[in-house]
Amino acid sequence: MNELLDMGGYAIFVWSSYGIFFFSLFIFFLINILNLRKYEKMFNKTKNKID
Amino acid sequence: MSELKTENLSCKRGENIVLNNINFSIKSGETLVVKGRNGSGKTTLLRILSNFITSYEGKVMLNDLNILEDNLYNNKFNLIGQKNSLKDNLSIKRNLELWDILYNETLDHPNLLEHNNLHQLINRDASSLSDGQKKCISLHRLNYNNYELWLLDEPFVYLDEINTNSLIEKINLFNENMGMVILTSNINLPKKFHKEFII
Amino acid sequence: MSNLIKRDLLLSFYSSANFFFTVSFFILILILIPFAFSTQTDQLKILFKGIVWIALALSIIVTVDRIFNADYEDGNLDIIMQKNKTIEHLIISKYLTYWFIYCLPLLVILPILSFLFYLDYLETIQIFINLFIGSFGMVFIANFVSALTLGAKRTIFLKAIIMIPLFVPFVIFGSDADSWPILLALSMLSFVISIYVTAYGLRLYGE
Amino acid sequence: MYIKIRNNHIELIKSANPYLIFATIFVFVIGLYFSLFQSPPDYIQGDSMRIMYIHVPSAWFALMTYSILAGSCVLWFITRNPLFNVIARSIAQVGMVFTLMSLITGSIWGKPTWGVWWVWDARLTSMLILFFLYIAYIFLWQAISNKELASKISAALAIIGFINIPVIKFSVDWWNTLHQPASISKLSAPSIDVSMLIPLFIMTAACFLFLVTVSLIRFRLVLIENKIIRTGN
């Protein structure tokens, strides 16, 4: 297990790059899905008003 | 004797229909007032008539010639838009000088401005004028000659009573000289013109 | 066409974009080199060849709003578009005036400046030729960027972000003495693209 | 050629969404397992080359997304079908994220391999420029208040950027040979072992799934945005 975490001496580089990569992808995904929710709510409201 | 007429003019902006089946015609010496609420497409109509918008359905004909195919059409109309075309950081005198070059015609500005009691503004910066004064200076461009059609977009906005009347006088004079005028307005005007059209 | 050129020159003269100011701008940008780096002769020589291009790019970025945006915002662009026979006439006269006002001053003072930075005659002539050709290409780019961003008011940084990637090839080939043929090819390519794109932008905003 | 977006299409995209999210996570987990545990370290670069499994797919998709973006902008101009505009706008931001990721992971990978965070070679520089092209596309659209116009203008810009990329690649390449000897091209692996191809392939598939998933979410977002803009006017 320690060997895996150590990554042959390259631990900082490998883990930080993987960390940044997946963190950013997740945040980006989250932003978009939350925006979609918000816009859907907004749109439904305006639609109800028109109806 | 020339005639401007539109045939089944329709215009779409994206998904919105702005103009739907507009039909009118005016002859030399007549004035057409285009009325309508805010956002009803009056400016769009004027921009079609001045060849800025070219993608529309229907036709606009001047003397039975489609204006899109008339190479000389651009020299026949004088468009005064809602924007004043004034450079804020320059004096009125210099602004007029720049207009003279663009319109390719040198006017006797001091005399013409004196007629409208505007000559005291000539050395002031455009940014120091009130909106009404700017509009008056902007309408001063109607003094350029050799146009048979005036297209005026909301010319009476910001104008006081005296200036409104003098503009109406100017339009009447132009009509007497066989000029055509199309102007837009969203309020009732003090004088009845020849034709009215409601969008 | 000649009317528009006359009018633009007069306008720039009236609104503090006259020859004296542009020359001062270039000299002041270049004065920063010895302050920022060093006063060693051989270093100054190398830096000068690069920084004239940066000065040119900067002056274009700062003044790009004056090509079409200012006229669009106050309504003069309508008159200009109406009075010019074809839109291509309009665009070409804009190229010429813009180059004349904002790029020519740099070329005029270049001999004096290169003297101050210890360049010899041959190097000066090479830089002059490169700047002459490359500045036209950069002006073409600035024109279509200005036409495309007419609706985006007060966004000088956005315009810089759009323009600088397009300037990169010019700066690369411009700072090398022998690559003027490539520079010429780039300028011609940007001319072809620019004239279409500028016309497209102007027509769109005319609507 | 005219494809109209109907409500049942959106319903389909909506119903596919959870499956796509699940599939993306699933493939990413398998890819992580293969790239971190199952593959052997490289005999020159050691374990640091595991960064390749995320760096290379994001660089590929950064370029591919821009090609799709520019392609759909061209198609939009030709066919006037608004679908292509929606595609371009929904895909742009995903491409920007992939470009940023390939830049960041690339420079983290570069530190142990080249000894520096950044090298001014053609590939890296054009990638950096590509990032700014994405930024220009996205923010020009936001800066122009008339959205009908904004779409057309930013589409034109995307096409110009697409012409610009090879020019920049060529000029930076040329500049590189003049100013410094190419040191990186020697290091780029001559042949990749099969054991490394498997995790690379899986990670590529995972990134592709991510691209599709988020693009479809953004597709719905852009459609609603369009409707709000239209009714707001």
C-alpha cells in the first residue's frame, strides 16, 4: 500500500495531477447541473405566469 | 413625381415576427407618420427603408424599382436616427465640420443655426448640451440638400414646443418642394400630416 | 472613399490622436526597456527588436475602439455606411487611415529610436521593412476584431484576448530579420480574411 | 438536413442523463484502477508517466472539441440550422475545461520529466493559445447583449480561431528551431507498450463519456437559456 502511495518517488506529481483533474471535472459538472436546475425552475415560473 | 411603396413587407428577427404584412405607399410631397407602441418595429421599418436590413420578405419599391437593386438609392434618402451622431468630446463647430465632409456638402452653418436660435451653441462641447439641444443639432442635418426622401426616427423626442413647430414647418416646406417624409412617433403630434400608418 | 479618409484624419487630429501623441506613446513604451532590463549595448539591441512589436501591439489594442466602436455608439457609422458606395470601399479606407494614424508614427521615429538603441543601418532597415509589412497585417486584424465586437461595449481586455493570439505569428516572424516574405504572406492572408469578416460584422450590426 | 429539436428529443436526453452519469463514473473508476494499479511503471520515467493517462485524453478532447465547435459553426452558417449553434455553445465550455486540464497535468508531468514546469515548444504554446480561443468564444458571447447577434459573431470568431491554430503551430515550430534545439521530441515515447495502451484507452473512453454527459446537460441548459432570452424580449 505504501508503495502505491509513494509512486516510486513521484507521489506529489501523480496524486496532485489526478486530484486536480478529477476535482475540476467534478466541480464543472456540478456547476452545470446546478445551473440547469436553476434555469429549469426559472423557466417553469415564467411559463406558469404566461399560463 | 416619384412614389415609394411597400408590398407585403414582413420581417423576422430570429423567431420573433417584427413586421407582418406592411403595405403603404406615399408620393412626392406627402408625409407618412408611422405610429406604434414601443418595440412595435418602427425602427426596424426605417432600417429596412434605408437598406440596412436586407433580409426580409416582400418588396420596397421606389418608382417601381426595388430599392435593393437601385445603386443610387443610398444617395436619395437622408436618415436621422435616434442616436445623435455627435462626438461628445468635440465642439459643435467641429462636429458640423465632420458632417460636412461625410455628407460631401459644405453648408453655411452659422446662418442656418441662427435661424433656429442655436448659434450660441456652436463653440460648446457636445457633451455639455442637453438632450433637447443635441436633438436640435442632430436635426440640423436635414439642411443638407438634394435628398428626395427623409427618414426620421422619433424626431420629436426631447423637443420643446417651439422646436417641434419649427420642425413641422421644415417638413411642410420640404413637402412643398416635392419631398417625401417618413417619420415615426409614439405620441400624438400637434399637426395632422397627410398619411398615418399604425403598426 | 476619400471623404471618409479625410474625415477620419480630421477626427483623430481633433480628438488627441495626432501625430505628436502617438509618437510620444511609442517613445515612452520603448524608454521602459532600459529601465526594466539593463543598459548594456548588446542586450538593448536584442530587446529593442522585440519590443517595437510589443509597442505596436499595445498601441493597436489601446486604440482598437476608435476604428468602428466609437462611430457605432454615437450613430455616425450609419451615415458612413450610407455614404460609401460599397462596404469594401469603407473598409479599405478605414485600413488606410488607421494605419496612417497609429502605425506610421512608429515607422517615422524608428530610425531615431534604433539609433538610441545602438542598432546599425542594416538592422534598422530590416526592422523597418518587417514593421512596414507586419503592421498592415495587424491593422487588418484589429479592423475585423473591432467590427465583430461592436455590440460589446467597454471590453478592451476581451478585445485584447481575441487579438493577441492573432498577433502571435506576426510578432514571431517580425522579430526575425529575414522572414519578411512569410510576414507578407501572413498579411495577405489576414487581408483576405479581414475584408470578409469586417463586412460581415458591419452588416450584422447595421441591421 | 434540417433537424428540428422536438420535446421528445429533450425528454430522451433527460432520461438518458442518469445512465450517462453512472457510466461515466463507472468507466472512470475502471480507468483509475488500470492506470494506477494494473499498469507497470515506465522504464525511463517511472511512475510519473501515469499522468499521461489523464493528460493525453484531455489534450485529444481539447483539440477534438474545438474541431467540433468550429465545424458546427461552419455548418450553422451553411445550413442556418439553429441546432448547430446550440451544439457549439453546449460543447465549448467542456472543451475549455479539457484544455485547462491538459495544460495543468502537462506541466505537472513536465516537472519530473524535463525538470521544468513549462517548455516553450509548439505543442504547449498552441495549447495555451487554444485555451484563450475558448475563452474568447465564451466571453464574447456573454459580452454582447443581443444574443441572436452574439451567436453569429462568436461563431465567426471560432472559425477564425480554427484557421489561426495551424498558423500558430507552424510559426512557433519555426521560432523554436531558431531559438533553441528541440529537446522534447526526443523524450516523447517512441513506442507505447500494450500494457499502457489499455489504461489509456479506458481513460479516453471515460473522458469521452464525460464530454457527452456534460455536453448533453449543457445542451438542455442552452435550450432553456434560448427560450428565456426569447420570452424575455
